[in-house]
Amino acid sequence: MIGSDALTKDRNLERFIQTIQNNCDISDASGSGIFSICGMALRLRDLNKWEKGLNPWEENNPSEIVDWIDRKEQLWEKIEGQAFAPLTLFDREYDPFDTGAINKILSSLNLFYGAGYAHSLKPTFFLARIKDTRFLDEIPIVILEKELRRDLLTIPALNQDGTILIRRDAACLFLWDQMVYLKKSGQRFLQFALKQCGLPNTRLESRKIHFNSILSVQEQTYIHHEIGEMKDTVFDHRIFREIVSQFPRTPVELLTRTVKDLLADTAAHGTLQHIISTKDAAGLGFYAAFQDGLFLPLFPQLRNAVEKFVSDQDWEGIETARQKGFLTARQYALDLIAIFCNAPDKNHMDQVAEKINKMLVQPLIQ
């Protein structure tokens, strides 16, 4: 027989989890319009796979997916625009973004709650079981396994409240999608990386069998990207948040986030420095393969250096490219900060956007 205290705890937790799911649905209802048709289809497929407990390479019956999407859209129509509900945990209410306080309570239950604002300022929420906690440079790293609740966004890793989170459920889906939908220009780097992982061949079946080995390489990339981001002293975090909040869903936001990511990857404590110091050829190959969007014109030295590395295994060439990438990212960050901070007032943000687009964005995409 279940004791009354245990039963009360279970019911409390059940209501808490259901409220998180409701907030996820509200976020998706209001934020689904930020995606392109293809982007939305990919996120719906990932969410469906997660709900059904499928492996990243498994597909549901097409007719079942159509019915599932129809039910989602009907739900979203009913709840779009609703306010996020506070989370009640053991008779106390918490703001749904008060992650620090909530996780203090959840730690004894081996659960972790995440909440924040992602691309285009879409609110995002998740709840997952904790698999392991470790420390690197005194930074706590929490490895999360089964996700009990999540929204449309498949985010493999993030930092929250001074802690790095690896979301393995999401990371599996994210990494598999990256490999499957990789553009032709990145394929040669992916082939190199897979061979460095020890795969006998690079066909899909081999990738499935050795997927955990591939994921373990990428997890190190995720961790050190987050470390680079947390230790960045170039792009003031407050100014960064102000810029993305002023220009959501615009090329200005895209450039700002890309510059911030490039700083994290090329800084002395970031992704590429870790890859170089550990001579992680597989990680280097994946990093070059998955470059996309504004990363390519901002950091053209990287793929050229990796092309050469495949032949001569010269890590000095990668280090030279890293340093050039960092200088570029730093200059763009300083330019973004100067243009934004020198605006006369908040009533001239349209002029700021025009100036950033003309001076910084357009030269990259021409």
C-alpha cells in the first residue's frame, strides 16, 4: 500500500508536470509561426518521435502523423494567447521562469526543470530526469536523460543558472537531423568525422549501430561551446539580450546570435581550443560539417583549414584559423555593440536595424 505522504507527493508532482505540459503547448501555439514550412515540419517530426518514444531514425506511420498534427493544431487554436500558468510544487507557487528555486525542490527527486527564451524569443520549457552530474573548471555539468515534458524546440545543450545542461533525448534527435539533412558542401567533412569515430563505413546503418560513439564526440563539443559562452568577456550578456529582444525574428537577431556562438567556439576557453588541445579529429570534422548559415561567410578559414588538415594533420593550421575566427567575431561583436549603444534612444531602433543590415549583414550575404 502506498503511504499517504507518498501519494500526496505523486499527485503534487503529477499536477506540476501537467502544468509544464500546458505551458509547453501555450508556447508552441503562439510561437509556431516563427518557423518556415520546412522548419516546422522538422520540429513536428521530432516532437512526434519524442512523444512516441521512437529512435531518431525511426518514422511513424504517415497517416498517424497527419492525425497527430491535426490534433496539435486544434489544441493550439484553443489556447493561443493564454498566459503561462504558475507552477505549484508542494503547496507553493512558482513563476514558470524561476528555474533556480524550482530546481532546489526538484533535486531530491532527481529531476531538472528548464525554462527560458530561445531564438526569436520563443519561450521554451522542459522537464527531464538527471542521469549524472559532473564538474569541469568548477562548472557543474548535468547530463539529462529521459525528458518527461518538452516543447517544439529540439535544443541539445544550454547553460542555465550557471549550470551546463546536456539534453540527451533532444541531442539524439538534433544530431541525427544534422547528419540526415546536411548540405552537400558539408558531406566530405562528415565522412571524415565518421571515419575518425571508427565506423567501418559511413552508411546509415553503420551510423545507427555506432550512434552512441558519434553522440559522445558531439557532447564534448556541446559542453565546451557552453563553457566558451559562459566565459565570454567580449559580448556583454546584458547588451546581447537587449539586442535580440529589440530585433526578434530579423537578420539582426540572426547575426547577433551567430556572432555570439562564434565567439564561444573560437575563444581561448571554447570549442575549437578544446578540439585542438585534445587533438579530437572527429570533433573537428563534425564542427566543419555542421557549419551553416552566417557561420560560413563569417568564418571561411575553418573549412579551408580542415580541408588541409585531412591531408597533413597539421593542428597549427587549425589554431591559426581559430585565432582569425575569434578576431572576426570580436570585431563584429564590438561593431554591433557600438551601433546599438550609440542609438539616440529607443525610438530609433528602425534606424539601428537599417544600419546593422547595411554595414554588417548585407556584406555577408551578397
